[in-house]
Amino acid sequence: MSILSRLGNSGVVPVVVIEDAKNAVPTAKAMLAGGIDVMEITMRTGAALDSIRYVSKECPEVLVGAGTVITLEQCKAAVEAGAKFIVSPGFNQQVVEWCVENGVAVTPGCVTPTEITMALQYNIKVVKFFPANVYGGLSAMKALSGPFGDVKFIPTGGVNGQNLSEYISAPYVHAVGGSWICSKDDISKGNFEKITALCAEARKTVLSFV
């Protein structure tokens, strides 16, 4: 199964901010116990690379990727650490080209027709839509799916347990990204049972639309 297929099958791609790398594997295992086997560890903290490395080595059944990748250097470092996919908040041509050339799955942030057209030039048909709640949410993605019928979106920003079903049921949504199932606070406090429960709840919602 391809990387993008696994993201789509998961339905929810947890956006994970880890401030202490020792919490990376317990967080991954907590998600796995809740039925979600993918995670996007953001490059916003100094613990990100070690976190990716630990999950990649110690919890190989979890598909780990790097998020908030805004430079080529970050991209290369994340892949070297074990990231299997790259997510960026915007369209960075250097990052996209490198990923395409090296066979690394990448979902760049694209919220305009111009950005989506740029992604299609690299045969990228799954893009991040961020921040979804600012750029028009479902109505914007529906409008964009008219001229770009082959493109699927991973909306992130403003997606939560209350509106998950509304998002995941849309035919132009590949999966949703969000941190509500693994908040930075819950991770730092070791509330792993809560993370498992929230993952299970989200997974149940996703499966109801399969």
C-alpha cells in the first residue's frame, strides 16, 4: 500500500507536537491502541528529529512523517531521521522537487488555484489545505474540486471531533489533519489513555463513512 493510501485509509492524520522526545514512542503506541497508525510529527520543536527517529525505529508499525517542513534542510534531515512522508504548510518548490526526485511522499500546502496547478505539474494530487477554517473550509474545497477534480485535500486547522464527520464525508477530502486527538498538553502530561480514547472515537467516525 502506498504512503498516500495509508493516510487516506487512516482518515485522520494526527498533527503531533512533541517537546520531549521521550514522549514520542508512548504517544505513537497510544495512537496505535486507538486504531490510528499514522502520525505527523511537526518540526516546530527541537525534539522533532529525535522523536521521528525513535518512532521510526521502535514503533515501525506506525507510519511517521514530518510536518511544518518549510526548508529543504528540514526536509532532508527529517527523511534521514526516518520520516516516510513530508507535509508543508505552503508550496515550497525546492522541497517538492527534492521529494519527487527521491521518491518521498509529499503533501504541500495549497489553497489557491495557482498553488494547486503548481502541485499538478509535479503530479501531486493530494495536497494539504491549511488553515482550512481561514481559507473557506469545505465550501472552498468543494469549489476548487470543480476545476481540479483529480485533486484531494487534507484539511488542517479548525477540524475537530465535532465537525470531523462533516469533513471526512466530503468526496474531495482525502483525510483530515488535526491535533485535537493528541494535544501538546496531553502529550507532555502523559495522558496517553485519553489520546487512545480520542483516537478510537475519531476512527469510529471515519469508519462510519467507509
